[in-house]
Amino acid sequence: MTENTEPRRLTREELAAAYGYNTATLQRLWAARDQNGHPPGRRVGRSLTWDAAEFEAWDRKRQSTIGGAEFARLLGHKDHGWVSRAATVPPPGFPEPVAWTNAAERRGPQWDRAAAQAYADTRPPTETLRGAGAGRRTGTRQGTAYTNDPRLTAARKIITEHPDESIAQHTQRLNEKLPGTSATVWRKIILTARDKDQT
């Protein structure tokens, strides 16, 4: 008896069920395969199918990268204009894009999610507001490095509930609720949360 070594192939509907996509999203990703590197399909009978292992490897890599909008959210920006400029004129420590949705024209930069999060956690606050040629008018505010970050919301709640505790005690409570952030970063977030003028 010979063992079947043919790779497992899945239809679009089977991919949707296995990886949590809807078929419309998969159709969109397939249509943009020249830009996103979607693995090739092959007809089996009347159905277009994909090698399951190839799709899983591609999807894992895709999930580990983020675009400008998500990077901007990590940095506390409301739009990704600053991030797009920083991709071509990077401030110190800004991570290099790992891919582009349009490589020929260097449009649609993509970053490794872990590198983007590390930059968001450790960059100097001034880089967020003034790096990559961005400026601001005197007297204007653009939020903080952690604006829209759920960790800042959590820190404010902990401070409200336990106003007499130290930063170390607040950090311990926050780590229990949201593990994975360093004590140094929690200190920055807690100090930002304690500043009543920050939004």
C-alpha cells in the first residue's frame, strides 16, 4: 500500500472555514495576488484550490505584518500620514518596511508587527510629534505616544480605583490584566495616565 504524498488542497470555502476568513476577503486577496504574494491556485475539477501548507505559511507571514494604519494606531496617531512619511524619511530607530503592496512604486509599506510594537514602546516621545518632517503649531496638542492605546485606558482605570498605590503596585495590577508589557513601558504609560492634561 503506497502512502499518498499529494499536498492537501483546499477550496476557497474550505480556506474560509479553516482560517476564519469570509470568502469575499479571500477573493479580494486573490485578486491582489501580484501585490501580496498570495500562493498560486490550481483547478481540481471545477474548483480552484490551494495547497494548504503554502497558504498557511503565507497567511502566517501576512498576519505578522501591519500596514500604515495599524502602525499609526500603535503610535497614537489618528491618521497614517506620519507613518507613510517616516517610511521614506525615517527618524532614528524607525523600523524599515519589510514589504510594499506596490514594490515597484514603493507604495503601501508593511512592517513586521513585533518591530513596530517595539518602536512604539521605546521611541522618544518627540519622534512621534516631530519626526519625519512633521511639525505642529505652537499651542496645539496631538495627544500622547499612547493615545488610543488600550493600555492607557486600563492604567487610568487602575489609578482611579487605587489612587494611593505606587507605580510598582499599579504595574503589578496592570500586568495581571494585560501581560506582555515591560515594567519600563508600563511606567511611561502610568505617568502619562497620571498627567491630567494628557488626552
